[in-house]
Amino acid sequence: MAGELEPSWKKHLSAEFEKPYMQELKNYLKAEKDAGYTTYPRNADIFNAFNITPFDDVKVVILGQDPYHGPGQAHGLSFSVQKGVAVPPSLKNIYKELSTDIPGFTTPQTGDLTKWAQQGVLLLNATLTVRAATAGSHQKKGWEKFTDAAIKTLSDEKKGIVFILWGAYAQSKAALINPNNNHLIIKSTHPSPLAVSHGGFFGSKPFSKTNEFLKKEGKKEIDWQL
């Protein structure tokens, strides 16, 4: 499993693959497969967030909770779906916020956020796999320990990262972020339809705030247009 990781991430996280929880997680995923369950994303895409956005390139982290659990959707990037798949409701709301936050942004026809990942936006789900049609089914099986280690390592080893934390679950991860390394934490309600109805997401301007911070840090801003 460690061999699937991009080299700069492997350097920082390879020790996690030797820990007991990771073996237990591997056994659990094998048992799911042996029992005939379909899981998403496909094996080759599980570590896409890490492999498309190397450790050394990370400028922004957008944290999700769980992969999409419908066929053909998840491909290892939080909030993103594969080309040709209908844009999910949460991502539609993200696009709505972008259209008022970033001048000239036009709503994309695709839900594939690979272009963001290639610019240094780590699109990280706390849980990296899910059983088909069963939201949250692979939570508390070990993935969170791995992704917490990734967040903490980024926070400790790098300076000036933007952490975008939408919703209570993502915001709970703020405890992992080193307060001494000049990181920016942006919080709001989650972009899911139920959460946005309570207010706080629309008008929060996370994307322009991110670019203002990156510019101040002397880093290239993110082109959010897909």
C-alpha cells in the first residue's frame, strides 16, 4: 500500500503503514471484498489526493468526510466526481459560492476538480473508502488515523497553508493544526443542501480569502475556474 503513495508523501507517511491499525484496515477492506461488497473508489484511485498533490506542493487543504457512494462518482478527491458524472448537490453549492466570490467564474459542466488538485489544493477525505450505497460505512475503521497523520504532518512541517474546514466534522480537525506555523483556517457551515439552509456558507468567500492569503505569502494563487 505504501508503494502506491507519491514519493514526498511516502517519505512522511510510510511509518503509518507499519502500524497495527493499518493492518487491521487492510484486513477489513479485504473482508469487504471477500463478502462480495462493492467499494468506492476503485483501488487505483484511493490515494489520488496524495498522488495528484505532492506533499511539497500543498498550499490549500479542503477536507471532506467520506467518498461519494454512488457508481462512477468517487475518484479519490474530496467533493470531486469523475468526468461525465452529474455534479452532486454539495458541489453545486460550492460552484454557487464561487460564482459570487471569484469575479468572472462561470459554473462548470464538470464535477472533476483535478485541476484544483494539480495546483496544490489537497482534496482530502477523512475516510478514503466507502461501501457502495452506504454512506459512512468505512468510518472508524482506521482511515481517520491515517488522514489525521497527514493533516498533522502538513501542519507541523510546512508553513502558510490554508485549511478550509466546512461543517462541524471538518472543524474538529482544527485541533491537529499547529498554531505556530502561520496557517490560515477558514471555517463555515458545510455546503450540503441541508447545512446551507441554515446559513453561513453562502457569502463566506473562502476562495477569495484563500487567494488573498496565498498572495500575501508570496505563493501563486489558485485558478478556481475549471
